[in-house]
Amino acid sequence: MPVLDLISAGLILFSPLLPTEPVRIAGTYLIVKGLFFVLTSKDIASALDFLIGIYAIIIVFFHFYNIFISLIAVIFLFQKSAFAIAAS
């Protein structure tokens, strides 16, 4: 899952340059993963995954891209992935 989070981070960061379908898939992945782990473990990091997924869907459907929000999302996903990869 950390690798998919890194891919999602890259897709969010470069979403203005990419087709909408990969960004939509990444957003859906983050929403599903976030909801699953929020319901099972009540983890704040999973809630943030869910919110970042919602942001990715907003990018796709409403063409709202904010570099500041995107950088925060990418930094969070990168940090979370780096810790998960280092722990394994």
C-alpha cells in the first residue's frame, strides 16, 4: 500500500498535466482505503487519507487545483509511505 500512496501523491501533484482518469482512480483508492481503516482502526492518518481522496475527486470533477493543498497532501502521503516502507 505505501507504493500506491506514493503513486497517488504523484498523480495529485501533477494532476493539472495528466488525464483525469488516473487521478480519479487514485482518489477513489484513497477514499476506499481511508474509509476502511477509519471504520476498523479509528486512525487519524486514515481519516486524512479519506480527505485527500475527496480532494483528488474535487480536482477531477470541479477542476479545483490548489498547489498549497496539493503540496500538503503530497508531503503527508510521502511521509506516511516512507515510514511504512522503513518499518517493513
